[in-house]
Amino acid sequence: MSDLNTMTAAESAATKAAVMDQLPSSEIEGQSPLHHADLLSLATQGPSTGGIHFREHKLLGHLTLRCNAENADQLAAVERVLGVGLPIQPLTSNESGDYSIRWLSPDEWLILVPGLEAFEIETKFRDEMPGHYSLVNSSGGSTVLELSGENVVELLQKATPIDLHLKAFPVGKVVSTLFAKSTTTMRRTGEQRFELVVRRSFSDYIWLWIQDASLEYGLVIEA
């Protein structure tokens, strides 16, 4: 009997798992989707007051997890790896420190972590997670834009059909929605603060749209 036939199911799965560290070497400069906009210079030279504040949370690790929300062992494994539990209720989110998890569907979540930790977390999932699950590292394919300020709701109302009243969209709520003819996963992180996860290919378009839509309120760039 071959060695393969004598392997346990777990050993066989581990042998076949394709695990690759996607981090570039230190010689390669990581560039965010809005690198070309030189937001640092704009933050330094631009206005310091305005109704809209804009920041890019760049080069984060983006991990999409699919698993069984009714599997207690899997839920416990996620909490061991991340130090925060999966949000089980629809359209909710959980966070702890630099880690945040967004509910996308009954068996799908978006996990955001510091970019340099993404591969380490993937490896921990391989070690800890029991049963059937999927974890996909899509870091670099999206970026996170933060919008805040006294006019942020008015700005967002120009872009999305979602009801943004605080009673209908409380802090911590997450939706995947249309945004200015593009798409986004939007989370409310404060009464006047939102995070948008946008695809890399649409980030420049959305950045230009935000500049134009903010003209009547005043736009403050934060580095």
C-alpha cells in the first residue's frame, strides 16, 4: 500500500493545500491603489477644515472566509486565530484591535488584518480550522476608503440607495451595495464615519467621484 493510501484525511488535505507567501521582498515597495494620488502631499498642503474627511487605509490584508456558521468547532477556531468571533447576525461586523470581520452572507465573511500579517494568519487557519472551509487571500485586489465628517451622510446619499439614518444603519452595520455606479462593501464605524471596501480597478474612479461630490462641503485629506 502506498504512503498516500495510509495517510489520514487531514494529512492528505495538508499535503495538497496550496499555501504561498504572497508578500513581496523588502526590496519591492508596496503601492496602494491610490499611490498615484500622493495623498500624503495633499494632506500636508490641502485644507484642514471641511465637511468631508477622506483617508485610505492602504495595504491591508483581505481574507475571504467561507465556513459553517453552525459549526461550533469552526467558530471557536476562528476566535483562537483572530481573537475575535465571527459576526453571525446578517449585516453585522466585529472587530478587535487591528482585526475586523464583515458579514457578507450566511457562510461568508471578509476579514481585514494588517497586511504583513495576512500570510501568518492563513497559516494559523490551516493549523486550527477543522472540517471543510475556504480561505482566499485577495490582498491587493481591494482597498479601504474612510469617509467621515459632518456632511458624510449627505455625500453618501448621492452615491447609494441605502437608508443611512442611524436607526436603519447603526454603527457596526455592513452592506454590499451600489456606490456611484460601482460597488462597495460599506460599514458604519461611527455616527459620522464609514469605511468603503472598493475594488482596486474602481478606486481611482471613486476617488475622483468623491472629490467632485465633496465640492459643496469642503474636502479634507488625512494621511
